[in-house]
Amino acid sequence: MTSKAIQRDLERLDDEIARSRRMAAFHDGDDDYLAEAYERDADDLQAVRDAVAQGDLAEAGRIAYHLDTYVRDEIPKRLFNAIMKANGTNS
């Protein structure tokens, strides 16, 4: 995966993290369970994003492997495949 492709996928992941945080804020005070779930999702995606940005694709794969399917599906497919390969896990 080229650095340009990684950058594009990180930008897409940033958008998804921002969307999850907006949804958390939207539900805050109205549905605390849902707000907390969106915030956890954003934090999980941020951890994957940070590991990729630091060049540790294997760590990003380890984190992603343990995510709920819904959250994992928000990682761009090309990036997901690269981090799973680096982690030695089949996607």
C-alpha cells in the first residue's frame, strides 16, 4: 500500500471518527447509552488510526481484529486488508 493510499484512507477514517463523535454529541443527555456507544466506537477507530499513522500496521490490525463488526466495517476496506495482512490475520 502506498503512502498516498494510506493517507487517503486515513482521511476517510478521520471522517468516520468525526461522524461518530457528532452522533455521540447528538445523543448526549437524550440517550446516554447510545452516546457512550458512539464515543467508544470513535475511540476505537482513533486507536486504529493512530497506530497506522505511526506506521505500526500490525498493531492497528491487532486492535481492529478485536472490534465489533459494525465498527470494523467503518475502516476503509483497502486499509483494513493491509493492517490484517501486517498482523498476519486473514480478513
